Amino acid sequence: MGRLGFAFRYRLCGAPPTVLGVRCGASADISRGDLVSVEDDVGRLAVPGDRAVVGVALDIEDDRDHAALVQVITDADAVYAVADSHDRDAGTALALTGPTGEQGVGDVAESGEFEVVAASEAADETLVRIRIDTHHEVTVALRPGFPARFLSHRHERALVAAAAVGDPAAASALVEAFLPTISGVAQMYRNVKAVERTELIQEGVVGLLRALKRYDPSLGTPFWGYASWWVRQAMQQLVAEVTRPMVLSDRALRGLARVKAARAAFLQEHARDPTSDELADAVELTREQVDSLLAIERTPRGLEEPIGGEAGVAGTLGELIEDPGAQAAFASVLDRFEIEQVRDLTEALDDRERRILTDHYGLGRPARTLREIGDDLGVSAERVRQIEERTLARLRDAVASPAP
């Protein structure tokens, strides 16, 4: 428990933290783990009683003007861990204590800068968050050339405006800035084994770029508040394409989620599966809509899947649903197609040559032997064979060298 200072643990909403670059004065004395306050866009070490606390310093970089650029987590719902040698109850108010590099928490009579998030013992670290009436939302400026992922609100608006009119560098900077947040959204689909995390992040970037084209800053909506919907929508579409036999719209996905939740609740309450009518009443959809959504959710079955689930049991699913009549019709179509092709090739033959081929090979009629054909023509079977061989050679030459 010798460590002093604050360390970020998580956000109450579960999203990745927002990190901003806060410019501090040349005389600022701030260490990693210190609380930072900001007034007039200039940062300084927070002191007890401050009402402009922003967050905890993560890193400090010296500026060329001998000032400092401090990376600070600025979320009002951020939870920090701090060394504390006392038992604490959830909701307890604590005060900021200590100078830079040695900041910690102490008891306070009425109200302090922090409230305890979860009960802890003396041997454990204490989890605290900055009180809402103490946390201060600020707009801070970035030094030119500072990594884009540490965006101020002002810089973010400038990048969004530039990217909207086609500036590729601004779009690239925004993608880099929001990549950790997109990665956090991808965590929502970590249980979908069929989709790689990198694929989800790529689709999230596509959704972010779509949001850039449609975002209207004049409405006053924060950019990420608008873009997050497009990021989730892109990831949901990818998951639907990979895991379901057909792609569902966002409306259908929401409907399916409602049906599944209602089904689970009914099963828990009544210890049986609900009927389609009971589900329809629970989610306020028609029975046909419920049946369609549940049908989409069924796992597709392969045509080679054995009937009964075991190999060698009464054949496969494909054999059960196949149509022998359709197969015969397909073969009949192929036969007719081949006959028509042969007829086109024999157009250049004389009547005797054409008759020998059609009779011998049964093209459109029963096949006959060379002797039977020779008897009809008044020649020997050998002569019929010679004529047939010569005719076939002519047809092969015609196929190998088609007329222009």
C-alpha cells in the first residue's frame, strides 16, 4: 500500500476512456497520477476544495516552450484506484490530500472531491470517482503535431469539418483518434466466434466514415454520439451476414432481440417454451412476424446431413427432399440441346450422309445397325462405314475451324 497517486481502472458505462492533452504552464508541477484542474484552458495541479477538477494525469510531455502537455482522462464517470489504509463504505465522501507525486485521499467532515464507488478493506485499494459537482467539463487545445488520438473538442470539430469536405488527412486523424473507442464497441460481439475482431474493427471504421458524410454539426450533437450508431450498425450487418442465412435490417434485428428476450423471460417464468401467439402478445407483433423472425434464427442444415443425426441412417437430407422428376427433366433438356447442336452441324451434309448419321446414332429416332442402313440404301455395310467415317472427319474439321 506504499503507492500514492491515482490510477484509472474503468468507466461506469464500460466505454474506453476519453484522453485529452491539457497544456499546463511552465511553472506547473504535475506528476503522473496527480489530479489536474483546468481554468481558461490551462491545466494545473488540483488542490483540496477545487471545483474545476478534470481528471487524472496519465503522462507528461515537455513542450518546446518549456511548458508541459499532460494527457488526462476527462470522463465524469471514470473510476480511479488510490492507496488508502482505511476500510471504506460505498458512497463515502473523501477529500484530496498531499502534494504532487504524493496525492491521496483522506476523511472529510461534510463533502469532498471524491465518493467511494465500492466498499473496500484497509488492505485493498480504494475505488473512487470525482464527485459530479466537482468534475469540470472543459475544452482544451492540442499542440500542433500532437498524436491525433488525444483530441480536444475543438480539434475534433475542426477535423470533422475538414474530413466532411474531403480532406483525407483529417479523416485519417479521426479514424486514429476513435480507433480505441471502435475497438471497445467491437467487444460487444466478442462471443461471436464466426467473426474476427479485426474484421469488426474494419467494419467499425467503415461506419465511422459513413457517419462523417452524414454528420451535421449545426444540430449540436457530439460527433461520437452520432457516429456510434453507424459504427454499431456496420458491425451488426457483418455479424448478420456471417452468422445468419440472410441479412437482416436493423429494425428486424431489434425485433428479433425483443422476441428472444421475451422467449427467455417466458421460459424462466413458466418453465416451458411460449407459443407463437404468446410471444406475439409479449412483443406486440403479429404471429406471422414472430414466426418469420424465429425462422431466420434457426441454424441452417446441410444437404449432406444424415437423417436422424447419424451416418448411414436412412440417407441424407438432400436425398429426402430431392425431386427425381426435376432431374429427369434436366437430362431431357440436355438431350434436346445436344440433338439441336448436331442438326446444326449436319446442315452442310447431303441427304445420304445425314441419313447415315441420324440412323446409326439414333438422333431423334431409334438407332440402327450399319447393315440395316446399307440394306435401305442398296449398299454394303462396309460402304456405309466408309461414308460415315468420311462424314465424321468433315464434321470434326468444321468444329475445329468454324466459319467466320
